[in-house]
Amino acid sequence: MLDTTRVETRLAAARAHADRLGLRKHLEEQLTFLDRFAHPKITRATLFHDHAPFSFSFQIEALGEDGVWQHWFSGGLIFHGPHDGHGSGEAPTLAVSIVPIHGWQLHT
């Protein structure tokens, strides 16, 4: 399950931005990947605010044998485009993509 309750307004803005760019399907595919990655009985994924425009950080937690949720790994669902050199590592994302991209990309 992907928990988006902490970023509902920001996610709505990202979806509207994706609609303007014709990239809504791409954004939804990335969100679906995170949602499916999180197996409801043993892992969970949560989206958080990120400093970069239309971007999010995420955390994956795993259910320990003691029944307590524990951090497993985290990353970002980053929006790349002309504003960051298409993933060249420039501000504001400061994230690098091996291949230039205009859209959302998962980074861990």
C-alpha cells in the first residue's frame, strides 16, 4: 500500500502539472510501481514532501518479526526536466539520471 495522506495537496499539484505536460500516465506508472512494491502484510510505502518541484521522497518499511515496522530503505520520486538539466544533477533536484529524462524517476 502506498500512503499519500501526508502529501495530498502536493500530489494533486503534481498530477495537474503532469496533465499539462502530457505525462500523467508516466507519473501514475511510477506511483503504481511504489504501491505494488509495498506488499500490504510485510511492507508499506509512504510518500513525503521533497524540496524539488513536483517531487516526493518515499520510505519503505518492513514488518519485523516482533511486529514493529522498521525502516527498510528510502528514496525519491523525482521530477526531471529543463529546470534541472533533465537529470544532470543540477539544482533544484540535485539528482542524476544516467539518461536525460523529462518526467518522474524513482531514485534510491
